[in-house]
Amino acid sequence: MKPADLPSPDAAAPPTPPADSSSPSDEIPADSAFAIELRPLSFADPFRWLAAGWQDFRRAPLIGLFFGACFMLMGWCLLGVYEHAPIYTLALSASFLLMGPFLCLGLYQVSRRLQQGFQPRLLDCLTAWRKRMSQIAIFGTVLLILEMIWGRAALVVFAVSFDGMPDLAGSLGKLLNPENLGFITAYLGIGGFFAGLIYSVSVVSIPMLLDRPTDAVTAGLTSLRLVLTQTGVMLFWGALITVLVVLALLPGFAGLLVVGPVLGHASWHAYRAAVVE
């Protein structure tokens, strides 16, 4: 090669391609609540979840009855406190609201182990919260705050509608009085709002926290997304839960022995059916 053919050091360097205008910060992270894929659901799915929950209960009946007995005892305690010291009912309800996720975690762990092909053990189910303790505690605190606000709002409605805290029989009697239509409307409106909010952020968030390494905010937002995008099916699922729980309360809370664990297992299957891995 002749020297004239060599490139001159003063020759212009080839143009470099322009930098990509999109930065990683513009993309939705893979673990974001808005990037988690949700499956479409049908109105037949809640019945499938209940059937799967019943099968899980039959495969691990002793563990299910243990958690069912816990639910039944909680109901007895609430009823006894309301009858003898109603002023402490709200505080006891708040403590049970914190215990609830831990009890449900045990049932989710049973279904999780059965799905993995293992035989569930009671100790493993009772300690399923250990690896996710911080995030579950954060989520439980959020639920507690919502429940306390709900309770305060309900007390305000009672305070402006009645003279003091009515007893159980008197309260039910007054609710049937047409003169208290304003109280009924306000009480049910406030209760429906907070119950719907708590249901929306928690319907699949607790099993999600157990199943994958996500945070409480992502789990809550994913649950809320599910309710907002598939409102009809999720409202139907919530109505089924409400009807079954009310029916379980009628025979002295004894129905919770079976209904409680079956609903817990079914909630796990609802999460697995709705949220893509």
C-alpha cells in the first residue's frame, strides 16, 4: 500500500450512531405493579376457586380445621366483648385485623405446598410469614389504619344518630325503624366504601406477598388493578365471600370451621388464576 493510500490522521472519523433517546428510567420495571400481567377472568371462575379450595381442605383437613377453629374463636370473642364491653370492640377488631393476614397466610401456604406436590405441615404453615415479615407487617399496618378510620367514621355516625352506644338488641331494633333511614344510609354507605377499599387492595395481595419477592405497595396496587380492570367478576367474588361468611356466622360461628379455611384456600387459587407468574 502506498503512503498516499493511508488514511490521513486529519480525516474525519466516521459518524457515530445517535444515542437512543429512550432511557431505562422511561421503561416500566419488570417488577412494577403496572407491568405484572393479569389474566382475563369469567364469572364461572369463582366457582372453580371454591371447588379448588374445597379440594385443598379435603387434602389437609386437620390443618384446615385448626385455622377454622381460630376463626370461630375470634367470632366468639368479638361477640362476647360487644355484649359485655362494647367500647373495646373496635380495639379487638383492630387486633384481629392484624391477626387475619397471618392466619390466612397459613392457609395460602397449605395450598402452595399442595400445588408444589408436597404434604403441608402445620408448623410450616404457622411460620410462613417469617421470610416476608417486613412486607406483611407494612401491609397489615395499612389495613389497620384503614380499619381505624372506618371505625372512627362509624362511631361518628352512631354518635349523631343515637344517645350513646346502643346494646345489640336495641341496635337491631332501631335499624328496622323507618325513622332512621338517614342513619342506615350513612352507615351502610361508609361501611361499603371502606369495605370495598380494603377488599380491593387485599384480595390477591397477601398470597402474592407469600408467592413472590415483591413489596407491599406493588402487591396492593396489583390487587387494585385487578378489581378495577375486572370489576364485575371481582365484585361477584366478593359477594360470594360475603354470603358464605354470613351463612357461616348463623349457627353460632360454627360454620367458620369449614367455610373459613375453604375461602382461604379459594383465595389462593383466585390469585393464581388472576396474576401471571
